[in-house]
Amino acid sequence: MKRLGPAGVRDALLAWLVSVPVFLAACAVPDGGLFRAARFRDVHIYQGYAERFLHGHLPYRDVFVEYPPGAFAVFMPPTAFGVSHYNAAFKSLMALCGVAAILLAALVLVELGVTRGRLFVAAGLMALAPVALGPISLNTYDAWPALLTALALFLFLRGRDLLGAGVLGLAVSAKVYPLVLLPLAGIYVWRRAGARRVLAALAVSVVVAAAVVVPFAAYDVHGVASSFRSQAERGLQIESLGASVLLAADRLGLYDAKVVETTGVAGRNLSGSLPDAVAVLTLVLEAVAVVAVWLLYARARDARARLPVAFAAAVAGFLAFTKVFSPQYLVWLVPLVVLAGSWVAVSLTAFSLVLAQAWFFHYHALFRLAWPTWLLLVRDLLVLGAFLVLAGGLARGQPDRWKIRIPSRSKTSRHSGLRLNQESWTAVGRGANRSA
């Protein structure tokens, strides 16, 4: 019976130690992976920004930068290894982010009181994720904000509200998407510790994000604002759900799609009045999806156990209806959907990752509106399906099938430093039973 009991910290460390070699091997499998010279996506852009910064060209003022200021936290360190080794150093840094994310995921699952079996399965899934992600796994910096969101989730579950809020603020400074998680964190902190604690946590998030952004804005606020504005004003990107529906209509002869290449923020969009209208519609649907997750979570009876599900559902909803859907954005979802505990959502996400590889080396065919359009539509529908499954699980109050097993009162007393039961909310709010 001991084997079937709730996992502990030692189990988490063991699962992590076992999964790290698997993860590093998986990172080396895809083209452009670890220990491979080839590079894809945006690594060369990151290197260009970093090298210009070192030579006195200030980002956002002298050089247009399409990424938020927090991204420079991972753009700059690889420069210490020289120009010729930037690519390898950056990939190694992203691999380290992945290794840390697996450890955090294991610790989060221990906090939730899951079985040892689920703990090891979850660690294994995250270890194999680079194979499904393909070349994008280490060639973009998205593992950095994904790591920060996982760390923030762990800190919130441990009762370290202010630290969690600060980490979430840092994540927002690196990628804007963690903004959708702030209200969820606020609801959790409010239910656990009261309104004053929420205000303090929000202040910490704002201060940390500002501490990263303000130094860049100090010498050119218009340049920083232009970077954020350029992202907000982007059109209907070709890989978004709205665009994939229009591309399918084009293949059926119901619509004449036109693909244009954008400047500034590089990308391929659909042009025309209908794509513009669809872009607005998808933004509305995106807002509705995210707000729906907030409301569902606010009604959840067990806010602590539901927090990982809410995090995953919010990010999935953000991705499902976003008007710009680059394949690397799926990196954000991987750790969260594994932690959410839905085998259906995990399966849908895994299939979406694999499908995205199908046209990675055939973007020219996608831009010509050829065969990848159907695979693109399926990929986007899979992500939409993952969102619906996660939101449905949040509405029902429990994930489907892959259930979180909360230990009995006797077991809870033995693991009081790791998990709290429902009756302890009031005591926790008063500081009587707060996790260390």
C-alpha cells in the first residue's frame, strides 16, 4: 500500500533525476537540437540584439526590438561564450530552463498530493516533450517564461504569495501572456489570505515588472511603447485558428485568401477586410475564454487543487483564440497541461505539438496555401479542444480520469508541511497553518 500512497519530496527528486537524462537525450533528437550546430527560428535575431547591445546600440531606441525587455535576461548570458558559440550556449540555457521546469513540476505535484505513479508519468511526459516540440524546443526563448510561470505556481501553492507574485511579474516582463494568470493568482491569494494580501501581491508584481521595463523606457519610452504596440496591432497571422478556417475555406473554393509578409515584426498574415474582421472576432473570443476561466475558478470549491487546472485553461484559451500563433507558443502550455491532470488535454496537446512539426520545414507550402493548411486547421482545433477539456474540468470541479488523490486526514497530518485540506483556509488566512 505504501507504493500507492501520496508522493513526497524524495519521490519528486528521484523522478527528476531519472527524467533529466531522458530530457537531455530528447533535446538532442530534433534537427537544431542540443549538441547540433543548426539553428532555427529566432536565435540569430536574439544574437543580433545582444551583440548590438554590447556594442552600445540601445534596444528600443537604436534598434527596433519586437520582444519585451524581460527577454534580454536570456538573450545576454550566451554572449559570454563568444560569437561563434552563442547558438550552443543559448540552446544549453534553454535546456537548463527545461530541466528546472521538470523539477518544479514534480514539486507542484507533491504539493497536490498525487500518487507516485502520476508523479513519474508526469515527469516522463515533460522529459519527452522536446521530441514532440521538434526544432522549436531550444531555438526560441519561450522556455524562459514557461519556467517562470511554473515557479510562480509552485510558490503560490507553498504559500509564498509575494514571491510568487514577483516571479509572475518577471514572467510578464518577458512575455505578455502570463498577464492572464494574474487574476487567477489574485483569486487564490484572496481566498487564502484576504484582500490586503492580494493588494500587496499585485503591488509586488507591478514593481518587479516595472523594474525590468522602466530602465529601457527611461531612455526611450516611445521605443518601448512602439514595440508593445507593434505586437498589439498585428494582423491575422497565418497559423492562428481564425486564419486556418479561412485557409480551409480557400482550399474549398469558398474564399480567396491572400498572404502578405509583414515588416517590423516579421510574420505572414492574411490581408483583406474579412481577415481584419476575423482578427477582431478572435480577440473578443480570446477575452471571453480567459474571463470564463477566471469566473469558473472563482466558483471552484477547492481553490488550491484547481489552481494548476485554471492556469492551464487560461493559457490554452489564450492560445486557442489568439490572432498570432507561432508554433513555439505551445512551449508555454506543456508544463501547465501536464500539471492540470487531464489525460485528454495532455493527449490533445501532444498531438498538436507533433502536427506543428509537419510543416516546420515546409512553410513555403503553407504560404502557397498548399497541403499544410489542413494539418494547420487540425492543430488549431486540437488546441481549442484542449482548452474546452480543461475549462470543462474546471467547471466540474475535477479533472477527467487522471484524478488527483488527496490523502486522508491521518496522512495529511503526516505531510502537513506539503498540503492543506479544505477546512484550513480560515486558519491559513490567519497565518496559523501556512506552509513554510
